[in-house]
Amino acid sequence: MRRALSIISLSVLMTGFLFAFTDVKVGAEDLTPDQSAQIKANCVSIKNSVSQLHASDALLRVNRGQTYEAVAGKLMDPFNSRLASNQLDNRAMTAVTSDYRTSLDAFRNDYIAYEQKLSATLRIDCTAKPNSFHASLVEARELRAKVHADVLRLHQLLDDYHSSVSDFLLNYERVSQ
Amino acid sequence: MEEKISFWDRHRLSLLLVITVGIATVLTCVSVAIYNMSGAAQLDLSRPGYLSVSSQAEKTDSINGYSSTGSVNKQTIQSFLKQYDEQIQKAKSVDAFSGDPLNPDVLEFGTPASE
């Protein structure tokens, strides 16, 4: 029993060391000594730029998020309900609305992950730890690209909903003639 | 005859204060954790660092609601589409989070060696 525990403990420790080593290695090979020196030298201005982006992205999240929420709550849902209450087939629109809500959730969650990473980046002392700062910045950059992909997906779904309603109108006209 | 008072009887008020402060601390920690994890923190523009942009936040959304009741006919669908098109133009007017402002080149410390 004691032997088994020792083996498990040793394995956990070795895995920990391996992960720690891998992490340091990845961070170190991304940054040349020249870049490291540049980060240290321009630390204040880089942090200022990132801080400004942090604030402007927060504003963008609030304003855009509000608009995206309102489209679903004030246009899609009421129209779907109106069709349903008139016993009309609203499945196509409901499916797009469901996808839209899923994408909206992804947008919210991805933005939280991005904001948390950017905040963590800003807390890193870039004069003392340029490698960690750079690694964190690279992660934040990838997360921001993910948020942009979510926005593009939402825009696509807004168009899809329009197409669904247009198709519905065509069918409606054909049936009612 | 003097009544024997226990330690907890003598420190009842102190105990009450300690428990009260303890409960308040735990509840504060829980609420701050919820504030941070729920995404509310990301929408709170009154935090330090956001004061420069907080005045630009839209207080009300610009989307006009569509009625969920009433009949459906060609005219109502067309009027919905017209309203929807107007509103989504506003929603799509900004390509949010586009560009690459966190690119090392933009931040002026060069392209990483591995790229």
C-alpha cells in the first residue's frame, strides 16, 4: 500500500515537473533576446496600449452585446411567437434563433476568457518577466481572435434569419394564392 | 452565593461579533467570486480603468421591439422584414473585435522568432 502511494506521488511529481519545464520552454523559444530587450525597454508604452485596448474592448462588449441580445429578444423571439400563435410553421426561424442564442453564449464566454487573460497580462511586470508577459499576450491575442470569430458567426446568423423569413414569405405567398 | 459563569457566557458578545464578521467575510468572498465568474465584472464599466469609456456606453438599445401578438399576413411579414433589416444594419455596422491590435508588430516589439 505504502509502495503504491509512493509510486503515485512520484508520478504526480514527475508529471508536474514535466509540465512546468514544457511551459518554460514554450515561453522562452517564442521570444528572441532582442524582443525581450524591446519589451523591457518599451514596457510602459506597451502596457498603455494594451490598457487602452482593454477599455475600448470593454465598451465594445457592452454596446455590441446589448444590441445582439436585443435582436434576439425584441425581434426574433416575438416574430417566432407570433407565427406559433397563428399556427404557422416557424421551425426554420426557431432553429436559427436557437443557433443564434448558442453563438451569443459562446460570444459571452469567449469574451470573459479573453478579458480575464488580458487583465492577467496587464498584471505581469514586463520589465521583470518579459517572457511570461509575451506568452500571456499571445494567448490573449488568440482569445480575441476567437471573440471576433463569434461576432462573424452572429452576423452570419442574422443573415440566415433574414433568409429564413424571406423563404417563409415566399411559401406563404404561394400557399395563400 | 456567586454564580459560576463559563468562558463562553463571559465572551458572548465577542463571539457574536466574530461570527458576524466571519459570515460577512464569507458572503463577501462568495459575491465577489460570483461577480468575477458570471461575467458581470466584464460589463461593469464603473471599474477603475474604464472611466474614460464609461460615458460612451449606450444607456438603451436602439432596437425597436416587434409585437408578438396579432395576425400574420403578407403585409405583416414584409413589415417585419423591413424593421428587421433596419435593425440588423445597426447590429452589423461595427465589425467588433476585428483587426489584430495585440500583434507584436503593432505593439512595436517585432515578430516572434517562431512565427
